Amino acid sequence: MAALNFDVIVIGSGPGGYVAAIRAAQLGLTVAIVERESLGGICLNWGCIPTKALLRSAEVFHLMHRAKEFGLGVTGISFDLDAVVARSRGVAKQLSGGIGHLMKKNKITVVMGVATLPKAGQVSVKTAKGIEELTAKSIIVATGARARELPGLEADGDLVWTYRHALQPKRMPKKLLVIGSGAIGIEFASFFNTLGADTTVVEVMDRVLPVEDAEISALAKKAFVKQGMKILEKTTVKKLDRSPGRVVAHLESASGTVTAEFDTVISAVGIIGNVEGLGLEALGVKIDRTHVVTDEFCRTGVAGLYAIGDIAGGPWLAHKASHEGVMVAELIAGGHPHPIKPNSIAGCTYCHPQVASVGLTEAKAKEAGYTVKVGHFPFIGNGKAIALGEAEGMIKTVFDAKTGEMLGAHMIGAEVTELIQGYVIGRTLETTEAELMETVFPHPTLSEMMHEAVLDAYGRALHF
């Protein structure tokens, strides 16, 4: 069978791959996309979207318990874990079907199977019907990443789970250990803790959510502890002893090693890139710690071969992958796109309370040699937050004292994952404190706190 020829072949249909395919098709290129599992990739099927559906159920359950505060009466509060999970899977299925529609709409050829790259410009796909050969001048690798598993802590799907097991739990944990307090770990800790699990979070670093600003991490820990979580920082899980229905974890810290018993463990200790089996190294692609090494335009150094998204390194975020996909498609089509700026990509964690940030933390800004001006504004000073019954939280801004450039912004509290985009736009437009101060924010909104946090950095806060 003769090889099918395209202008662009995309390997992987996650938020990087399918967006790259759509943009390339919009630009008049012929496109094929190869997917080995489900359209939409991990993010849509097993990550970003279904976890948010679970967390929404937990949020509603939490609010039901607070009904009396709002003058409401609710009796017989309960949850059905199977129904909660079924809703989450239904959301993912609906969106995956939507990706299929977008592929048809944009006349993108979808090939379901496992891809390899036998030589430059060629993709061989092992499908249910046999081997299908594809060729293209430009190939975009967007194969994503999977959960990292540490020796002795490997998931078994019964006692020890990865995020995939946690998304379709076979039982409600009674005593839960979460290893790792990054976004994935703390979101699942938040979900199961809200539903009543006795939850312990272990973090090897000196604070939870270690990539966030130190003040935000401290406020998050305070909130989690108030909710009943146990937070163990500077602690390592050395080994897990497994027996039917129970796991004994050996926890090592500066004060020594202790053991604790759990019925469920969730391992969330990072991700590794899906680089194996593609034939990348034989083509001359450089791989560093399971990630493809690229330049700022996602070029691998092999002519016509690009890598985007999680496989190309951090930040490991769906929206970063999507924008890289658009950038590469435009580059292939002869355009002159701007490279992605990692420090202008927001990070969002959907625990309770939510956490969001963009740019440099205060500590990183100082390490980089900046003289900084820092502003804060607490949720308790905002009328909308009080009306919502969400008066716990803070917004923090970091500015270059010399130029007024906003170096970073950090938030914790209700809906901050929606608010952060205002600061992201500000950074993209290279806005200084002057423009932000002169911007009229609507009242009453949570966004007013963003204005006040800027004013506070310059000693001008009005409401606190």
C-alpha cells in the first residue's frame, strides 16, 4: 500500500496535538493526526477536565454543609461516589466526542494507532487493521507524559493509585496517604478529604505547593490543616508494606522514621515524558530526563521535526501545549510567530481554596537581582468575597521597583483560577503599575482585589 502524504503529521491528540492540527488545517495545510488511545489525550480524558468535574462535586458537597450560613436548610446530606465519578466520565466523553467533530470539521485525517518514526519525514502507524504508512515534510510530536513511579512506590490499582486510578476509584478511601503536594496531589487530597477521607499529605520539600510563592504556600497549608488534613513537609516515603486492605508507609524526616497505616495511597510525584518507542534518538533527537530538547520554537534540531507540550518539558500545562501547537503550525505555514514566554504562563491549582499564579515569586525575583515592590490584599477586605461567604484568601503582586514591570502575581482563594488571567494579559501587554492603577475595575467583584493589590505595592491601597 502506498504511503499517504500530508503537509503535517501530528502524533498525539492532546491539547497540544489537536490544536496544532486545527491551526495547521486553518492555514491551508493537509493534516493527519495519530492517536493511540482517545482523542483529547490525557488532559481531556484523564487529567484537567475530569478532575475539575470531581472537584466541582466536592465543592457543592462542601457548600451543602454550609447551607445554614446562607439561611438555607438542607437535610440528609450524602454523596454517591459512583454517581460522582459517572458524571466526571460523562463530561470527559462529551468533550472527547467534540474533538472528533472538530477533526471532521477541519478535514483532518485521524489515524488511530501507535506511531513510530522509522526515518525523517515518515510515520509508521500500527492500527487495528495493520501498518499504515504516512509521510510529511513536517511532523509534530505531542505524545505527552504519564505519572512518574518511584521504586517501591509503584501503583497497583488496588492499594496504591496514580491519578488514573483516583479518577475512577473502586472505593472511597477511609485513611488516605497522598505522596506529593503539587497540583495533582493536592487536588486529589482536597477532593477525598472534602468527602470525608482521613487525609495525610507528604511533601519532600519544605512546604506544600512548593512552586508557589512562600506566602501562598503558608496560607494554603493553614487552610488544609483547618479542613482536617495532616501535612508532613520535609518528609519522604521510604517504602510501602502492602497486605490485603492495608498499607504501612515508612515516613522519614529529620526527626527519624515512623510508620503509619493507610487503606489507600495516591502517588503524585511528578511526570515523565512519553518518549519511548518512537525512534526519536535514532533520528538524532536529544532526550534529557525523558523530555525532548527543543529550542524556543519547539524545533528538535532534526529538520521538519518538532516537539510540543509535556514531552518538550515544563511548565507541564495544557494551555502551554496549545499555544506551542499554534506557534509551530504558523511556523510551518511560513509565518513568523512569537516564541512562548514561560514566565507569562499562569499555573492554576483547583484545590479548596484555589491557587493561581503567573511570573516570578517574590523570592525568585530577588534571586534574579530585582529590587521589588510587593503588594497584598486580603479577601476579607472585599465586599463580594464577604457576600459569597469566601472571605479567606489573598492576592499578592510583585513589581520591579525601578521600571514598574509586574514581575509576578500570586493568589489564593475563591475563583482565583479565573481572576489570574487579568494579570496574564497585563504581562503579555507589558503593562506597568501605572496602567493597572488607572484601570477601572467593576464593583462589586473579586477582581477589585487585583486593583488593590497593585495599589498596595505603591502604598496606595484604599480598602485595607
